[in-house]
Amino acid sequence: MCAEIVLSVNSLVKEFGGLRAVDNLSFEVRQDTITALIGPNGSGKTTVFNLINGFLKPNSGSILLQSMGRTYELAKLPPYKIARLGVARTFQNTRLFSQLTVMENMLLATRYDGKEGFFAALFQLRSIKELEKQNRRKAEKYLELVELTHKKDEIAQNLSHGQRKLLDLARSLATEAEVLLLDEPTAGIFPELKTKVIELLKIMKENGKTILLIEHDMGMVTEIADNIVVLNYGRKIAEGTPEQIIKNAEVIAVYSGRGDMTCLR
Amino acid sequence: MEYIFYIFVIAGIYAILSLSLNLTVGFTGLPVLGHAAFFCIGAYTSSILALKAGLTPWIGLIAGACTSAMSGAIIGYPSLRLKGDYLAFTTFGLGVIVYSVAKNWVTLTRGPVGLPGIPRFTIFGKEITEDFQYLFLVWIFVLTNMFLINRLVNSPFGRVLRSIREDEIASETLGKNTSKYKLSVFVASAFFAGIAGSLYAHYTTFIDPSSFTMTESITVLLMVIFGGVGNVPGSVLGAVILVVLPELLRFLGLPSSIAAPMRQMIYGLLLVILMLRRPQGIMGTYKFR
């Protein structure tokens, strides 16, 4: 655990009216690791994601990203800039472009770096065609990874729930982001597919991706996470390796008190 | 024969309007309710330049399109930064404002009396007076417009537009500056509508505010929905059908007091049938949202 810190969240506070959804939260995400964010429903996990990727602005605190040798304060940036710095995310309820094809969904994630502007389209720069070809190959590579190649010309809304989850994951990979925020990537998909996703996450980690994961399945979390952050009412109540968390009395109390974590051995 | 030419000239002008509206409403999913405002700005700018400054209609055409695009930028910049349906209100507001300016700024627009005697287009010093010549001119513009819009939408740029229509939040998560895309497409749409306005003014040689009411905006919107949301040839087809169809009613020999309301009723009826049988429009693939 001595890898470099990629993302650090410092004394983050987010209030909705009188409710403190995130309460003085600090944690760090290190390079090439999987960090899991767990906690009961409504404990503020998704809010933390929304803060990191810029959909919400914190009341106070900072979110620092190390990218290409520089430090960026994410709390001041709009979502699209954060995405361009190499932070991708998936959503708990997938947000695909449902009337576009699987391939189009993938291509939208690949990089065009200024080549998808108005005038580039009007004058049909030749470099676009070349880039388009390259990106198509890239997209195909990632589709293969999630075994959706045969569906590439299908309209996204015709996919099953599990396939949608996989496409969302592949799309976040196609952005070539270094940091991936994954909101319950295995929720509601059947066990066989689940093991596939777990394998995929491991491969991604080995390929140098840094993953922040929201997950309810404790079996999965203890299997793949290097570090676990436990939230309750927006506060961090514990942090540590899977072994430490499982033994932590407060965590057990929170979960058993809510009857929510039957899978905690 | 002149009559048929006339109808198809008007159909062509409406085709340009519905093509340009399809860019925003159809491809990008922006709720635009005051498209006639840009039509009006193009028409008045071009006519006033010709009548008061004696400029050739060709310069008026470009000036009209640019003024229209500029007003699009002014109204679009604040309202497109927001997500949701605010644009519906601001464009509706723009439609009302532009109409009342045309009606009440009497010193400039002569108000409800209208502007008569607008000069026609000239080519190599010769004035275009014949309807069939004008038919050519307008449809060259339609085809150019189709070509340009096709280019725009079948490109990475167009793909981003469609992604905004599907899910703007997801598009932003993938690093797209959606406000910028929405603004550029909105301004382009206003530009093309301005061209349509200028073509209209120099063809009819007379304009008054009554050609640019809210009803006009809704009619163009119907053409887009009719032909197919997010479909380029569909927009042209929608415009031609909705212009030609009411004209056919004239041959039924109804008195004009009945014919005018009948036109509106038939629009309504056709739309209801279409939405029930084919919600994506005649040639469309996407559902209207």
C-alpha cells in the first residue's frame, strides 16, 4: 500500500437543505488499487461519486486529483472537464444512449480531441475518417472484452439488464480514463456474469486502472478490494483492508442493526 | 402552372425552416417553440436593408442569416447552459418578442401595415421575376441545406448531438461540453432559418408581422414531427405535405370561411392519426420526446 495517491478527498461536506449527506469525509485512493465504498442505503455513497465527478459541488472540503504530474481541484471543475482529466464513471441505473447502437455508444466514449466540433464536421476533415477508423477498432476491442461484439449494431435499449451493465462498463473503459468510479457494477446481474465482471475488474486493476467501487455484495468486496471505506449517515465510520473491516465492531453493528448485511459471514 | 410553382416555392422555404428546426428539435432534442422568430428576423433584416439602404438582396440574405444567428446566440447562451426545458420558455418568449417588435416598431417595420415593394433577387444584373426561376433558386437552397445538414449529423459532431438528445448527463460524463454543442447547433439552426426568411421576403415582395406568429412556429414544428424527428429527407417531405395538402382543399370548392379553419382541423387530425399509427413520423426512426 505504498502506491501513489491518485485521488484524495479531504474533509468533504455536502448538505441538501438541512441534511448532511456527506459529513466531513476524508479518504484516499491509491494508484492501481481497488477501493470499495460501502455502507447502508442512503449513507451517501452515490453522493460522493456525484461530488467527485462534478455533478454536485461540495459545501466545503476539497477533492484533489493527480493527473499527468499535476494536481487538480475537482470541486471547481465542470463534469466534462473532470472526465477529460481521466475520471470515468458508471451509474447504478445505467445511463446508455438508448436509441443509439451499441457501437455508437462506444464511439462516443472514445477520444476525438477537438475533431468532433461543428466546423470539423462541416468541412469533413480527412483526419476525422482516419480517427474514426482507429476509434472503431478500439471500441471493438473493449466490446470483445465484455463479450458484446455480436451486439454492436443493436440498439442499446434492446439489451438485457446485464448486457447494459457490461456496455456501461466497456464504455467507461473506452474513455481510457485512469480512474474509474463504478456504481454497483454487478447489481442485478446473474451470478455467472458477476464472476465475469469480477474477473474484468481484476484485469483492469492489473492494467493500471485505479478503481473506486460502490458495492453491496460483501463477498465480492472482500474478494477484490484492497481498501474499504465504510460510510454511515455520510460519515466515515471505518477504513481498512477487508480483514480489518470484517472484524470491525462498529461496522457489524451498523449493518446488523439495519439487518442489511446478512452476507457478512 | 404559376400557382403550382408558387406552392412549391413556399414548400421549399418551409423545407429550409423545418430542416433547420430538425437540427435542434430532432437531432439534439432541444425544445424550441419560437422558430418563426428567426424566420422573421431574417426576413425583416433583409427587406429593410434592401428598402432603406438599397443593398442587393444577396447581401441582405447573408446579413439576415447572420443577424438571426446572432440573436440565436444571445438567447441561447444563457438558456442552454441549463439542463431541462428552459429553452422552451425562452424560445417561446423570443417568438412573442420578435413578433411584437415587428408589429410595434413602426418607424422601422411600418408595423401591421407591413413592408411592400421588396426587391427581388438578381442574377448577373437581371431580376428574377418568373416563378419557375424562383423555384430553382429556392430548391437549390433546399438541396444545399440538406447536404450541409447531412454532413453535420453524419459526423462525430452529429453523434454527440444525438447523445445529448438521449442523455445529456451521460454525454457530459463522457467528457462532452454539452452546452457548447447545444449553442453551436442552435446558432446554426437560427442561421438557416434566417436564410429562409430572406428568401421568403424577396419572393413575396411583401411582408407583415402576421406571417411570423406563434402558429407559424408550431406549423414548422409539426412538419418536423410529421416527416420524422432526426431525419433529413423527412423534414423536406413533412414541409411539402403540410404545404400542399391545405392547397388541395381549395379544389373542394369550400367557401373560404370554412376552408381556413378546415386547414387547422386537418392538421390536427393528421397529427393524431400519425401519433397513433407512427409516433416516429413518416420517415423517422427515433421517437419524439
